[in-house]
Amino acid sequence: MGIDEMKRMLEDLNPGIYCHCIRTMEEAARLSERYGEDTEKARIAGLLHDCGKKMVRGNDNLTHSKTGAAMARDIFHVSDEDILNAIAYHTTGRENMSMLEKIIFIADKIEQGRKYKGVSRLRKASYEDIDRAIIMSIESTVEYVKMKNAELDDDSIKTLKFLKEAK
Ligand SMILES: [Fe+2]
Ligand SMILES: [Fe+2]
């Protein structure tokens, strides 16, 4: 399936997240050029990263990434494992992420529609050192979660620990 058909299907399936997905696709394409990753794969993964959202609206925010990977495979006929993993792990990251996985993780957090405290610093870091940007992003989630007295999921903690040890 071509990317234009994917766009049409995604817009029908989930108009609420369509614009965010387009912006994530554009950011992922720019990051792929910066880090020498396949731009077409980055565009597809960026476009489809939240395709699972509608199905699990109101549910645990983390499950949409796994649902999305299954939908990318079954509905959008994506067979590339790296793209499917980038979708499946875009919320929490994981240990030993591929470059494509890192690109989608961070593109989702810095796409041009994102407006939160610290986003411009994170954008800059993303193009300097993508590992440092992911560390920054997870650390700010840790702060947020602490403030809310909630619990951070294990995968995010593992990702953070892995990247810090690799530094
Ligand atoms: Fe997401
Ligand atoms: Fe997203």
C-alpha cells in the first residue's frame, strides 16, 4: 500500500489524530535525514504510530501502541518489523532500540504542534544527540508522574537506565 492510500485510510479511521500523525511523519522524515535512516520507513512509521488510538480510546494510554502495531500489520499491510516495532514501542521505548524506533519515539514528542514547557530545548537536543533527547523526554515524564503521584511503567524505566548506561 502506498503512503497516500495510508493517509486516506488513516483520516477515515481516525480523524482526531490525523493532523498529529502527519506532523509526526514530517518530523520523522527530517530526523531520518539527520541520522541517515531510511526516510520512507520513517514516514510510514510516523504516519501510523497512533493508528491504534481510536480502538482503545479511554483505555490505558499505553495499549494504543501495541494495538497500533497490530493494526499497521493487519489493516495497512505493513510487514517491515522495524516499522512495526517503532509503532509498538513509541510510548515507552525499550532497551536497545533501533534508530528508527528512536526517531519515532522522539518525533512524536517534538512534532511542530507540540507546545509544552521545554519542547524547544528537546527539539534542539533531538537533532544534536537523539539518545540524550530520549533521556530528557523520559526524565521529564518521571517528574510529571511523580508530581501526579502515579507510577511510571517498567518499560520507560528500563529504556532510561539502558540509555544512561550506554552514555
Ligand atoms: Fe501515541
Ligand atoms: Fe502520538
